[in-house]
Amino acid sequence: MNRLGFAHNDLRRPPSYSLLPISSLMYDAVIIGAGINGCGIALELSKRGHRVVVVDKGPIGGGTSSKSTRLIHGGLRYLEQLHFGLVREALQDRSELLRTYPDLVQLKPFYFPVYEESPRPAWMIGIGVRLYDWIAGRQLDQRSFRTTAAEFGAAFPSVRTEALKAVFCFYDGKTDDLALTRRVAEDARGLGSEIHEQTTIESITWRGATAVLATSVGTIEAGIVINATGPWIDEVNGVFDLPARYSIRRVSGIHLFFDGLLTPHPLFLQTASRRIFFLIPEPETGRTMVGTTEREESVPSDEVSVTEADVDYLIGAVNEYLRPDYALTRAGVRETTIGIRPLVTSREDATDLSREYQLDLHQLDNAKLLHVFGGKLTTYLSLSRKAADLLGL
């Protein structure tokens, strides 16, 4: 493992492409990081006729982009924090992704049961799902509805109905995050972008209007450097002494995978402490995914790992909703994954956290450096276009 190497594997990942030498000495832009944002920006710049090269120390989508809850969604829970702009942008991107990649992104019904002991009352959830519909507006493909406890119990025999007060159903997108990231990468390649996996950067120097990157597969020269390294961004900035107006706080989240389909449709669930988690059946693999947790990390990103406390917490949370005959056990866990969400904070106020992304542009001599802080799977389209516009490309 190199000094900034990935620490986690993913069984869905195909073999890496062979390590090819850099084909050109000069590019319009070099992108560090082949996650969904890096690949999305490469595709957008390639569509605009620019020469782009992407380098990543691991495989395409090897970090957070393949460790998500695999949702293409507006973020129903973000309405509670009044992040209306983020939800609107995400729902617009969701609609476009449903059209662009119909084989990878499909709309699914999500059920949200509310019990007597639930921390959020039924009236609040009802208002939330209706507001979600309203924000989606013309982008809405299916409208939410309320179902009865009897209908829910018949469709979800594994889920308890005692003390059930209401059940809401709304629609959101489901995807394979790694497959989507790799498809975007292939589309960028098809328009001329070069993407080099398993490629380390040894140094970055600035010479007038050009940035010079010494890498393990050759020297890259470009007028623009785009840092799209996700949760590794602060570490990359530290290694290469890059200026930045923001930093991140890293919040990890795990997912557990069990054999069999525990429910017919995804469940949107909440703990007594108001945390949200999902139970999502994946018919394509014959497994059920449960996630996620929230734990702030202080160790280097490559050292973040799943703990037994994480696993026990999730199993306990989901078992609160299951009938005894369907209860999950530690022995039933077939796979665990962990990803890191980069929450953006300003350098001036480290307590001001945001789930929205920030594009941080710097002029170094006559070259440009653009940092991508934050971002989520769903909004890579809007982020990529805004990045290209900000760069004047």
C-alpha cells in the first residue's frame, strides 16, 4: 500500500485496467481522484472539448463512491435541516440520471413506518413526503401515498406492526454506485479523457501557467489541477502544500449485507435518537443491505475500519423493527463495507458543517487549482457543470 493507498476492497470491482504510460505532455486539466465527482468532471470537460487526464492512487470508484447506500435521492431527511436548495438540485439530477442511465438508476418505492415510540410523529413525516413531492415538481415520476397497517403487514411479514401508527411510501432512485461511477468513467474515456488507475503522484510544481505533476506513470503538464479526492482531500493538501479555504470533517458509515431478501421494498427507518438508516433488498444479488452509521474519524482515511460496535449498533437498530423469527445476527453478516462522508467546514469556523459541496478556486501563478470539497453521489452532475463553469471552460 502506498502512502495514500486505499485500505478497502469491494467484491463488485472488476480487475483494474493495465497501467498505461501518459500519452501526452500537455493537457487542459488534470483531475486527481477517480471517484464519481472526478469522473463526472472529466466527462463534462470532455463534452466541452477539453483534453483531460484523471489519475487515482487506487481503482476507479475505489473510495467513498463504492461505499454508499447506493441511492440516487434528494435526501428526504435534509428537509428537516431546511436544506431546500440541496434537495431541489439533487431531485433535478435524479430525474436526469433516471433518463440517462435507465439500466443503472431505477425509481423504487421506499416505505417509512411510524410507530408510537418513533421520535418523529406521523404528521411531521406526512408533511415531509408531501413537501418532497412538491420540490420535485415536474421532475416527479411517482407521488407519495399513505398505506394502512394491514396492507403494510401483508406486504412486509418480517416487520412488526404492533404500535404502528402510520406508513408512508415515497419514491427515490436506487443504483449500483460502483457500476455508475465506472460507466461515467467509460463515457469520459469515450470522449477522449485518459484515466490512469493505481497511479501515485510524487510532486506538484507550478511553472507560470502550467502545473507539472510527477507521477508513477510519467509527467503530466496542465493549466488546471482539480483536486477531487473526497475524504482524502485534507491529506492531499497537506502532502503537496496546496492552499485551501475549506477543510472537512470525516464521518464514516458502514453497511452490512445479509443473504436473502428480508423485505420486498426498501425501508426508511429511524432510531430512538433520531438517526436515520435504511434496510434495502437487492434482488440482483439476493442480499439485503442495512446501513448506515455515523462516526467522526480522527485517524488517517486509509486507517478507518469497521468496528464490532458499529456492527452491533446496526443489527440492534434493525432488530427493533423485525419480528423475532426474522431477527438478524452477527453470524449472518456476509460482508461489511465502510465509506467516509466528507462534511465541509470553513477554515474560519470548524464547527460550521455542511452536507453541501464547495468549489474552492485558486490562482497559482497563471495556473488554476480547483478543490472539490464534499459532494454526494446524486449531485455529481450539477457539481461537474458548476466546476466547468467556474473554471471558464
